[in-house]
Amino acid sequence: MASASTHNGVPLLFRYPGAKGRAIMAYGAAYKAQAAGVNHLIIPFAGSLAEPLWLLAEGALQDDVTLDVNDANPHVANLWRAVTTDGALLAELTRDLVCEWNEMPIDRDTRVAAFKALRGQVNQTTFSAAPTAGLYGSTLQAARFLLFQATGYNGLFRVNSAGKINTPYGTEKDKTPRQLNVEAHVQSIQAAVRLLDRCSVRVTCKDWRDTLVFDPGRAAEDTLVIADPPYHGTFSTYTADGFADTDHIELVQTLADAPCRAIVTNSPSARSLFDDRWDVSDHEVRRSIAPTAKGRGDAGEILAVKRVG
């Protein structure tokens, strides 16, 4: 069972497949080099938002940078909407929900029943359209999502073909339910709020293609896109639409042609998608989220940096 924390200086509000909080140091030098001097940062696949949070914590982004945060998963987008516009209330509601969880009897049957009820509430979240921004729920729904990710199996997030979350309940190795760290959850939210307050943040819930909008008055070197898509050849049903091979190809080609700097992380099987407009390097990173123990541990990844000029 997962609890929020801080890792490598990054506030980890929740565990999420593919999140870069634990791998950030493998890519840190490249992120800093590409972020130097930019005034517009685009994150098409937000997830845990580890990359911009780390850059902000390291002082590697200039003040008042425009930060476009997007995720096609409306639960994730709504969470970052709540952090950036309603952070104090989100922290308060999360504290209340986690305390209520901890006050329940510590037996598996009770916790499983509570988790299923919570999953039902999250699945019943109503997302309404906001002008120019996409779909948002309430701050209470964002707090429920945080608790759900903390109590679900190994930080997984998956949906079925109908778009409904079907992640199972999580537990510790000895099958004994554990208490959640209330203060860790609250402090991670507060830390993220402080960092993101230094930016002009715009949160959206759109297809990644619709996020790559560039100001014609802004020089190409002033905009950086950090793309961390669902990895090629791995589980990708974070939304009902998934992420196909054709999406990977289109993403790489779109960024190669776009007037911006760009960094893409992916699995080694995606190496052939990158042509001579990219510098591609290999890295070993720690993966802590996978359906089975075999899928966790050190794994190979690639980091592709678009050549400028």
C-alpha cells in the first residue's frame, strides 16, 4: 500500500504508473540543460508531474514560467486543477479522508469493503466542461482520488473498455492492512502548491495533440516539451482509448517538426522511432509499479533529446 512522500526533492502526491519521481536523477542533467532559459514548459502527459516539480525545486526554471499541464485522464487533470487553484482545501479534505481511513478497524475484510466503496465513488465522479480547459471534477473528488491511489494495488491505475477504474485493493506483503501517513499526504500537497505558485499554470484535460500549441511570437528555444507517454510495448490503458504504436510514431514526428525544444522518455523498443534529429541515450531506472513483482526493479529506458539548430 502506498503513501505520499517526497523523493529526490519531488513532492510525490500519489504513485502512478510511469511516474518519474524515483528516476528523476537519471535524467536530471538533460532536463536542466534543456530547461535553461525557457519561458514556456508543456507537459502533455502530466501523471505525477515529477519533471516540472523537480525542476522548480532545483531552481532550474525561471520565475513566472508558463507551465501547461495536461493529462487525458480526467482524474489526474482534476487533481492538478485542485492543487493549483484550491490547494488549501485539497490538503484539508485529504487529511480528513485519510484520518477516516485510519480510524477503521485494521482487518482486511473491512478495508476491502471500504476500498470498493471508495472506488465506486471515484468511478461516479462527474466531470464538467470548463471553458478552454477540458473536464474537471470537484476538490473533494480530487481528495478521494488521492486516497484511492494510496490504497489501491501497488499504485496501479487501470480502466476497462467502458472507462471505469478496475484497480484492485492493495495490501502489504504480509497481508496486514497498514495505516496511512496523514502528515506525508498533507505535506506533499503543500509542497507542490508552494512550487507551482511560482509558475503561471494552466491545467487541461485533452488529447496530447491539442496541447502542442505554440505562440508564433515565441522563439523555438523558449519552449520546452517534456513528453513521458505510456511506454511503448507496455501496459497503456490509463484511459479507455489507450496509446497505440501509431500514437508513439505521431508523437515523435510531431515534436521533431514542432518549433520547440523537446525531451521524450520511453522504453528501449521505441528507439527505432527516433531519427537523426534526436540524441538518444540509454538509462537504467528503478520501476516500483507493475502488476507483478517480476515487472518491478531496475529496467532499461531511453531518453531522447531533440537536437536544436
